[in-house]
Amino acid sequence: MQGGRPVVEVVRLGLVSYQKALRLQQVYVNRHQSGPAHTLLLCEHPPVYTTGIRHKPYPEPLLDRLRLLGADVHRANRGGLITFHGPGQLVCYPVLNLGSFKKSVRWYVSQLEQTVIALCNRFAIDATTSPHTGVWVRDKKICAIGSHIVPCGIEGKGVTSLSAELQRHVSVEETIPHLLHAFTEQFSCQLTEAAQDRG
């Protein structure tokens, strides 16, 4: 902590496989055993679909079709049905000890949503929460990509991106400073940059 505000280390991983990102998350989780060590891992993934644990297994023929399209498929230990990540999509893995912030998962999820809303506002995009988890622009989930699947497992809803909403290309590099600014405000923390992790 500096000045009473938690310090979060930002680690820019670049383009890394989903499996490598999982291993690195565990490395940073293990660092917490010797005291609070807050980290924000930023990356992009090669095309990958992850299926969650909350529902029955996703139909194997559909997963095979996704693999034929060139994507990896992994079962994740999170909720939800199926999620796509790919190049050009900023993926953020916060590894935080909530004891230094607020010991509430509901608060944490809300702060993440508010961070994305603040990020969208910096691009003059009106984003909101809804009864469905996540952040939405009208009836489309922002910063998610859906193809060959029902987006977020919700019938009748779509997905969008900063690029689609602004009708111009918005790169990950352009987005990161806005995300970090919004994260700092929502989590009342200070950020420190780490060298790119090659772990």
C-alpha cells in the first residue's frame, strides 16, 4: 500500500495462449501466500473457446466444428456456457486480494462492470449493466465476440465491440490506457508497470 491505496502491478503479456495465461494466473495467485500482491494481467489470446462448469457439457459435435475452424477449446473452472477470445480482444485477468479492497464478491463484480462502463464512457459509448451479468450497449454485450455460438448463452442478444460501436478500428494498445485509468478510479488503487512476463 502507498498512501493507503493498494498498489496493483500491471503485467502486459501480449499475445499468449489461454493455457499459458492460466499458468501465469496461478503463479500470481501463489504470490499471495507471502502477503497481498495485486496484479492485473493484460493479454490477447489466439482464437479459443472456453466452456464453463455451470451447465451440462457443451455438445461435442459443436466443439469439434469450432476446432475445425481453427480455434482451441478448453473447459474452464468458471461459470457460464461458452466464451470466445481472440486476437484484437483485450483480456484482463485481475489477481487481487479482496482483503485490501472490500471482502465482497458482489462488490468486486460490480466494480469490474463499472470499470468497463467507465472505459466505454471515455470513448463516448453509453454502456450499462443489466439483469444479465456483464456490460451492455443497448441489447449487445460489449467487448465480447460471438460466432457459431449463442452469445453468452442468452437467446436474442448479440455482442459488440469498441470498434463496432465507433465504426473504426480500436486497437488493444489504444484501449489499455483507458482501461487502466478506469480501473484505478473504480478500485481506488495505484498502478505500477512490470516488464513483460515471459513466464
